[in-house]
Amino acid sequence: MKRNRPWKFAVCAVVLCVVLAGCGSGGGAGGKGTNKPASSGSSETGGDTAAPGDGDVIKVGILHSLSGTMSISEVSVKDSELMAIQEINAKGGVLGKQLVPVMEDGASDWPTFAEKARKLISENKVVTVFGGWTSASRKAMLPVFEELNGLLWYPVQYEGLEASPNIFYTGATTNQQIVPAVSWLLENRGKRFFLLGSDYVFPQTANKIIKEQLKAEGGELAGEEYTPLGHTDYSTMIAKIQKAKPDVIFNTLNGDSNVAFFKQLKDAGISASDITTLSVSVAEEEIRGIGVDVLQGHLAAWNYYQTTDTEANQAFVDHYKKAYGKDRVTADPIEAGYIAVYLWAAAVEKAGTTEVGAVKEAAKGLELDAPGGKVKIDGDNQHLYKTVRIGEVQADGQFKELWNSGEPVKPDPYLKDYAWAASLSTP
Amino acid sequence: MEITIIQLFNGLSVSSILLLIALGLAITFGLMNVINMAHGELIMIGAYSTYLTQTIFSSYLPSSMFNAYFILAIPISFMIAFAFGLLLEGTLIRFLYGRPLDSLLATWGIALMLQQLARTIFGAPNVAVKSPAWLDGGLKLMDGVVLPYKRLFIIGLVALTLIIMFFYIYRSNAGRRMRAVMQNRDMAACLGISTRRVDAMTFAIGSGIAGIAGCALTLIGPIGPALGTYYIVDAFMVVVLGGVGKLIGTIFGALGIGLTNTMFEYWTTASLGKVLVFLCIVAFLQWRPKGLVAMKTRALD
């Protein structure tokens, strides 16, 4: 009897694994159709399958979290980057060669990002990498790219105060999102600001900037609160907000906390007409997970919405939905990842080589009619000129644009052009 | 004044949520001594069951019936989590009784597998559950004091669950057998109780209650593959503070943590509040290592 046990246990463990694995693949294929795209075409290669190095192809790296908490956001960016690569391949590739993406999983773990970046550059010999989402993952990869002289395209809005020679930033920096949003709110919605954010680097840096700006532009700080990442009960926070009576809540919460916050805000009887909430990390994707009914009327600041009215955007949205399912939505970081691939391809065509120094040189001043409007690479800090847009959530889960900056705004990651920001940055 | 009332209510509400997520664990960990790291994922299963019920209702039944889905979602969540619990117990947990370290690792592995399973089936992004219309809004006590119906509903649901559990454990034959096995397994076996069946049943019931918790949490929180990880620490905290092995201790544990947490969070900040609560718990457990309500048992262990 006793001797029997380990055997039984082993058998059961194996059976369990098989059952779970079976369920997994069954579920994926059975197809809610929404999530995992059927791997279309043959251009996707797994991490280790080395493509032939005979010079007919160009290998590029894609490094996002495909598992763990951040996969919520990053999987969609990976999808749009793959789509851009497929589109470019269909048109004949870059320099007459097909692009072969080499995918790695950052697993929502910052040291893993650094390690995989090193592997992509040193072992897989990719010529560039598209990847990252959180600032922590970017900061982890930065020394690797600088050491090995690689090239990283980072597609997400971030807190600024950085400009690495080996990174191109295709998301917004602070003066293309937060600063204009604060000015707009001061003009249109009221002076009393309540700053609510998750307790880590991006919200704290952003709020430091906002506080300086409020001082300079005549705003008033009603309160400033941070909650731990993954916080799920906002009842006390909402009581504090009710007591502070702000006109505007500037929301820099990240991830799932947004869901809890907005649901509970509505339950407490506070709607968008009572207090405006402007978020900087709630886009179309997040709206689907939070529920339109609780978000309707609240605002967000981005450079791109699915509803943005440009010719390039119509084609982009069509392709994206065709490739990954009708009920998928596009959003700002998804667009930023998509244009990153095109910008890199254009720079390589111009340089005539994939060598990093030449590509960087060629990228200076490069322009592109992106889905979110015209963008241009700034030669000095390798950020993009982008149009700022403020949108309001509609009943269908899409944004209605209330305001835009009219023309692409010059990126200014260190806020050098703002007198009030002098105390913030010592680059 | 208004703030005091609101904060008292918030404290009560947080306590009720903590109690709901800890009740299932109070059975699987408290009574059975299985360090069940997959408890959070059973909550997640409950939440996704609610999502599925909602989806079925909105696509196959007339929209006039939509508001009723939530009532049905509660037993469905229970049943699905119950079935998962039964499967888990039968295939894995039963080989690990009395081996706490092994069960910790194994259930943690199960937790990761279940998370990835949810990610494969439902996708990595969160899904939205639309709460029924009759739970929108709140009860207005006075100017500036609104008690959301959802939170009142959760308090009611917790009370109901507690009452049913009380009758099951202390007033039914099955409950009596369960207590007998947990208190003195060998003696119970001698008297002809099938301890295997009781173990399986107990674990499944604990899992089922986690499913109910998941269902209730869809009203106020996110529904995603990582949902369980947000609640697992709190759940263990409540059970350990309350005293392992006693349901009444779990109730007091939840009340204590919920009320002090909202108080500290209001006076300081969310992060500092949590730290202070942890400090209090550590200090308290130094003073009374067995928790608020210590279990008296005749078992020799």
C-alpha cells in the first residue's frame, strides 16, 4: 500500500497536466476568436528556431510580456507589431529582404527583460528590438542596449526625463500628454485637482510635474494619494475625495486598480458630471475590461484613438480587425508599436543598411503619416513629434475627441521649454 | 460626521469582503490544514463563471431577463468552483495531507496553471461584467452619505453564507462527521466514518465558497486571470489572525482587519495603512500566537 503511493501520485500528476494542457489548447482553438490570433503566415518563429543566416532575411526581435500581469496590455502591442512586419513583408520586405520576427517573452519580470534583450542581440543577432511596456522593463533593458549598441523601439507613453542614444521612444513623453492635459483641464473643467496614482515611479514622477505646473498656472491641489499596485478597495480613497471636493481627479492608476476604482466611484454616486476624471492609462483596451457603463463621460489623454479620423487609421483599424477578430480594438500603444516598425523600416531603407549607427543617423527627421496623424522623429532625443488628443468615453466604448493640439507637438522629455519645470530635471 | 458614518460603513464593507474571501480558506486551511495557495484561483474561477453566466444570458435569453442573471450566477459559481475543488482534491491534495510544505508548492503550481488556463481561454485582458440594474445606485441616509447597494448586497450575502455554513457544520449530520474527522481522524475512522469522502467533500465546499466570493467580487473589482493574486494574502492574513480551525475566529479576524485598515488608510495613506495593519498583526501574533480564537482539541499533534 505504502509503496504504491508515489506511483499513483505521479500518474495523477501527469494526468492532471495532460488534462489542463488539453483544456488549454482546446479553449484556444474552440475560439472565442477574440484573443489569441491564429498564427497566420509562416513568418512567426519561436524563440529558438534560428532562421537561416544566409542574408536573405533580416531578423528583428519582439520582446513583450506574453505571460504574467503585464500580458494584459503587451500581447496586443505584440500583435500590431507582427501585423506591421507582415504588411511590410507582403510589400517586398526591407532592402529586398523578408523580415523574420524572433519573439521572446519578458514574463512581466524586469530582469527577464534584460536577459532576453541580451539573448536577442548576442545570440539571435537581431538588428533591432521592438518591446517593453513598463518603465521598469525599459530601465532594465537600457544598459543592455547601450552596452551592446543595440536598438530598442519603446512604444508606450512614459514619465520622461530620459533620452538614451540606443532607444527610440514612439509613445508620448510628458509634454505630449500630461502637461497639455493639465492645461486643458484648468481652462475647461476647474482649478481644484486631486491626484490619484499607483505607488511607483511613473505616477509619482508625473504628479511631481503636475504639482509644479499647477503652482505655475494657478491651479490648486486638493489632495494627492497613492495606492499599492493591485489595490482593490477604493471606498476609503473615495471618502477622501468626497471630503476634498475637487473639480478634477487626475488619475495615474495603473492596471487592474482602474477597474476597482471606477466601479466603486460610480457606486458611491459620483458620475462624470459631478467630478471629471482624466486618466492617462485607460485606453480602448482597458475600457472593455472595466465596462463602459462605469466609464462613460470620463476623459483620457492620448495621441491616438481608434476613432481618430485619418486615412492611415482607417486602413490600420481594418487590417487589425481582419487579422485578430472583429471585436478587437486598437489603442494608443498598439498604434505606437505599429508605427515603430514602419519608422524603423523607413530608416533602414534610407540608410541602405541595418547597422545601428547608420539607421539612427537616417532616422533623424524621418516623417510618417501615422494612423494618429503625422509623426516625425526628433533627431536630438529620438522621441516623436505627436499630436495630443483629449477624448471622452462614449456609450459604445470609443472615445470622442474633445480637443487636439492641432499640430504635432515637439517632444521635450526634460521639459526644458517650461520655466516652471526647471527644478524637476537635472539631465 | 458624515465622513465618520461613511468610514464605519466602509470598514464594515471591507470586513465583509475579507470575510467572504477568507471563509473558503478557513475551511481548506483552517480545518484541513492544507496550505492552499490556489485559493485565489478558485475565487477567479467563480468570477469567470459569473462572466460566462452573464454572456449566456445576454446572448441567448431575452434582455428583460438579464437582470436576473446575477441571482443564478451565485449557485453556478459555487457549483463550478465546487467541481474544481473536488477534482483538485481527488487528483492532488489527498496525497499531500500532513505535508504542508509539499502542498504549499504543489498548490502554488496549480495556481499558476489555472491562471495560464484562464489566459488561454478568456485571453489576457480583463473581461467586463455588467452588474444588474437593481444593484446600481445606493441607499441615501442623509446628505453626503450614500450606502451603495452592491456593498449592502455583499454584506447580506456574507451573512447568508455564514448562516448556511453554521447550520451545515454544527447542525447537520454531514457537518458533525466533518468536525469529527478534523478533530480526531483515527477515532472517526474507527467509528465507521469514511474519512476519504469527508475530506473530499470538505475541500470542495471550501472551494465552492471561494467561488461565491469570486462571484460577489465581480461587482466591485477587476475580472482577469491575475484576480486571485490580489486577494490571497488578505485571505491568509484573516485566517491566521482569527485563529486556525475556528470559523468564529475568522469572523473576528475579518472585522478587525477591515475596520483597522479603513481607519489607518483614512488617517494616513493606502500604502502606509497597509504597513500599519501588518505591524499590528505581527505584534498581536507575538502576544497570542494562536490567533484571536484558539482551537481546543483532543487530537495529539
